[in-house]
Amino acid sequence: MFDHLDAVLLARMQFGFTITFHFIFPSFSIGLASYLGVLNGLWLWTKDRVYLDLFNYWKKIFAVAFGMGVVSGIVMSYQFGTNWSVFSDKAGPIIGPLMGYEVLTAFFLEAGFLGVMLFGLTRVGPKLHFLATLMVAIGTLISATWIIAVNSWMQTPQGFAIAANGQFVPVDWWAIVFTPSFPYRLTHTVLAAYLTTAFFIGAVGALHLLRDNTQRAARKMFSMAMWMATIVAPLQIFAGDMHGLNTLEYQPAKIAAMEGHYDTEAGASLILFGVPDDKAEVTRYQIAIPKLGSLILTHHSDGVIKGLKEFPPDERPPAQIVFWSFRVMVGLGFAMLGLGVWSLARRFQRDGLFKDRWLHRASLAMAPAGFIAVIAGWITTEVGRQPFTIYNQLRTAQSVAPIDAAAVGTSLLIFIVVYFFVFGAGVFYILRLCNVLPKPFDDISHAPIRSAGITPAIAIATEGKA
């Protein structure tokens, strides 16, 4: 059935499908872990029990999302051996240690304190429990740091030499970790995770405010989420601009594809919408603003922007995909900024933040915005790097294992069925948990479930039934 298809394309589709599912959960759990740390700290500081109620509410959701993130990440690691063994062999001396550092620092930290955070409040006391929560939050950020370091090295490789057997071997670990794109990509990714979490929490708060706008827990979570949106959205736009300038310097072909420019121009226009045509080397049906493209990318209205024609045809990313994924990401970013400004305006009106039903409806509609934006950003980053796995060093076609298209296609179909069943059930359970209001945690001296034979997932589900 798959014999007439390209094994490389199928392998890319399989990895793209699995990483898309995986990316949803870490982008949520990174922000949610920090949110839990803030809630825990505010409860200790203010003694206001609403923060404790919210902490216990969101920790169940975090546990499910964290678990699904771990499981979906393990699947991807197997694909490095099955579908991308040539890449693993050639880049292993650099990629392997970096991934190992993530396990030794982030995973060990999270594994050591996750159980205490979820079940230890009444066992270790509030202060040690707060420390455990902070360690989990820090662990998620460390994990993101190492993963971004790996990917940034693949985007802007440095600090290596190529051995006689074709392997990339480390020469300078500082240069490998701190590549030119690393700080921009790490900042952009972490802020995206915080926005993703903020808009999901805001949507849950908006849902309960639409049902009853007097609920204090709903008011608190909605207010906190909108503060995050108001503060972080403009920071993310600024970080995105800085990231764009860095990409223009080190990956100009990617920028040309993102902007839909085929010809090199001084004073290039900003193409808002259009239809890139790689064969004809032109973007059709343009709606553009003169000179604004150069002004944004170079901060000079007459700045020169290289077009895709400057690069050999076999070294250009597919502009159709990158052009539209970039616009989805940017469009949602400005929508987030708009909602944040709207909430800020209503905040200064008496109870306006909690009585504006149109604001709540808009917030509810924006629940998936962060997830869609991070996936669109990932597509822009990864497809924009093509046709290379290691930019300008190793092509994707040279990285794939010697596999049959039928084998990859069959496993891809199996992944699709299993993922939609397993992770669909997990997402459905998260949505069920979100559909009920936080319950008061009346007695912090009450010990949670004790059972040697009960799994953490079952304990979470039974400790506070939704």
C-alpha cells in the first residue's frame, strides 16, 4: 500500500505527527508547573485558602498532562533508532550527551519531587511541599533548556569537528550548548509555554464565570491568567522580533520562505497574505505593505532582504508551508495581545473583568490558541530548516535509516490510531476535570489516599472525583 511512496517523506510524517502530539503536553506542563509554584507560594504568604483550592485543582490536571508528555516523548526517542539511525550515528557524540544531561538534571529532579508535590502536603508539611513544587517547576525549565540546546545546535551548529568516519564530534561544549540561536529560541519557547498555560487557565476560569460570576476561585484563576496574558504577550512579540533578527543572520533562507520573498529586495514589502508558488518562484495574490518587511527585519526601511532565488533550489525550504505556519503563529500572538489589552481595560471598571460575558466568551474561544501557536511555531522552525537535519551540514535524506516505505507507513497508521485513542482519552479526562469548579480543601491535616497497590493516576482520579 505504501510502496509507491517515499520512505523519507513517511519517516518525516511519522516524526512530525508524534512530536506534534508530544509538544502539546510539555508546552502546557512547563507553564502549569510554574503556575502551581506561584499558587503554593501565594497560599503560604497570604494564608488565603482559595490559592490552596486552586493548587489542588490544577495539580491533578498537571499530573495527567505530565504523564502524557513523558509517554509521548519516549516514543520519539525510539524513532531515532528505527527511522533515523544514520542521524543518530553521525550526531550521536553531540546529541547523546546533551540528552543525557537532561535526564541527569531535569528528569531526576522532577521524578524525585513529583510525588511529594502531588501527595505530600499532609506528610512533609507546607514548606517542604512548597520546595518540592518549586523543584518540579525548575525541573521542567531545565528540561526545556536542554531540549532547546539540542535543537538550537541543529539549527545553528558550531563547536564540532567531523571525524574520518563522518561523525560530528564535540570540540567546544560551551559553543555547542550556547549556539547563536539558543538564547532567543529558549526565551521564545518558554514564553510560549507560559502563554499557552495562561490562555487555557483563563478559558477554564471564563467557563465557570459564564455559569456563575460570583465564584471566587473562578474569579481568581481568570484574573491571574489575564495578568499573565497582558504582561507576557507583548514580551513574546518582542522576543519573536529578536528571534527573527537572529534567524535573518544565520538562516536567511528560512526568513525568505517565511516572508514569501523570492527576489532580493532593498525596502522589501511585508506580505500579509499571498500564495507562494515555488515552481514559478513568485508569491501570487499578494496583499502587502511597502517597505514594512525591511523595517521589521532589519529595522531600516531600505534594508536588504535576501530572496529564495539567492539559494540553490535544492537548499530551499518549502515556502508554502513555512509562509502559512508563520502567519498562524503571528496572528494568534496578536490575538493574545488583543485579549490581554481588553482584559486590562475591563479590569479598571468595577467588576468589569468578571461581568463582561463577551470577554469570557472570547477567552473560552482562545483556549486552544496557545497550543495551535506553538505547533505552528514548531512547523515554521523545523520545516524552515529543510532540507537539512543539521543546518548546512547534514541533509534529511542522508539522515534516514535504510528502511522500507511499507514498514514506515504501517507504523505511522498504527501511531495515528493508538495516539488518538490513548491521548484522546487523556485530553477528554483533562477536560472533564476542568468542567467542575475547584472544591474547598477543608482540612490540610487530612491524609490523602494510602494504598500500596494504587497507581498515581488512579489516586489522582479518586482523590478529587470530577
